[in-house]
Amino acid sequence: MERPDHVLVVDDDREIRNLVGEYLANSGLRVSTAADARQMRSVMATAPVDLIVLDVMLPGEDGLSICRELRTRAAEPVPVLMLTARSDESDRILGLEMGADDYLAKPFAARELLARIRAILRRARMLPPNMRPTTEVDGYRFGGWLLDTRARHLVDAEGTMVALTGAEFRLLLAFLEHAQKVLNRDQLLNLTQGRDTEAFDRSIDLLVSRLRRRLRDEAREPRYIKTVRNGGYVMCATVTAVHAQA
């Protein structure tokens, strides 16, 4: 019998932890709860976790710091859905930039939370484990270009910096981390940590078009990002990882 997905709910509000935990458990998920970062790590040390529902406003370490740590230190990244009482757009964007897979503002409907959790888990399963990056690098070189993953800068052969939006950066990084591999739209959506909306799924094509313009790449005869009929896209350039000097 297939084991249920294990969801860890991290929130310092006991009532929210109990209500959300009970609802998710009644929906067929295995649920653990934690009130802070210490309890979260204790749960993760004892059992594999498939997804974390993480509140931003936690005592001690806040959710954004925890999310950043999970993304930079975890050998096998765990999907994160962030919760917040804040409605400011900049807070939502910051959460996504820290690596959250989705972001839900309080108060929220339990059914919507469950739908988003299931969508994130579904996307995570679409990405084979061997397509996940295993080592951290400082940048990638390809066709005269350099993508600095630390400073999040794209630099051309003449040393001129080319501005990228957050979405463009994540898309280019996904292509470079999986060069020579065909990525379909669902995999690109997962790799770029996009939200589970049809609009974003369709916008993958628009993002590819924008990224090609940044790279001065011709869609009809691409040097870098090639379209694969009924398949998706592939980074066809030779890519070299750049590591910091010891």
C-alpha cells in the first residue's frame, strides 16, 4: 500500500496548527505539526517530509530565514508553501524569491490550502530525482555568456551586464542546470517554483521568448534554447559550471 504524503505544518498559532492538521489528516495526508524552527527540525530528523506548510511570522527564526536555509542546505529540497498574515505584494514576492513553491495569505480557506498542497506535490513528482542539481555552483558559462548565480547577474562576452527579472533568472538557471535535457512545460513550472495556475503554465512560452531576446537568440535557428516539437525546450549549448576559488 502506498504511503500517504507527509505534510509538516509549522505555525506558532496552536489553533491554526490543530485545525489545519485535522483537516489535512481527514483528507488522507499524514500530518505532523511544529510551533517553531526547533520543533520543525526535530520532526524532519525523525521522518521524511514531503511538503512543509510554513508560517512567515514565527518566534525566533522567521519563516523566510527557514525557507532560505532549506533551499541552500538541504540535499533533497522539500517543497514549501508559505503562510502569512501580511497582504503586501513585496512580502509575497520575497517569499517566492527565498524559494517557496507557493504563498497563501491568512485568512485562507482550508479547501484552497489542500488544493495548493496537492498541486505542489503533483508537480514535484513530475521531476525525476536525477534532474535535481546535486552540487552548488557560483555560476555557469555558455556560448560567451556568464550567469552569476550568487549575484544573480547575466553577463555577455564583452562584460556588459544584462538585467533579468526573477522569473527569467529562474528559468535560465533551470535550463543551465539541466543542459542537453528536454524539459517539458510542467517540469519547467516545477523547476522555476511557479505557482499552480494555468496562467503561469501558459506563460512558460512567453518567458522562453523573453529569455531568448535577452540572449539575442533567434527562435528559428536558436544557438541556446531549442524548441522540441511535442516535447518542450532544451538548452543545446555547452554549459560549464563555475566554482569559487578555494
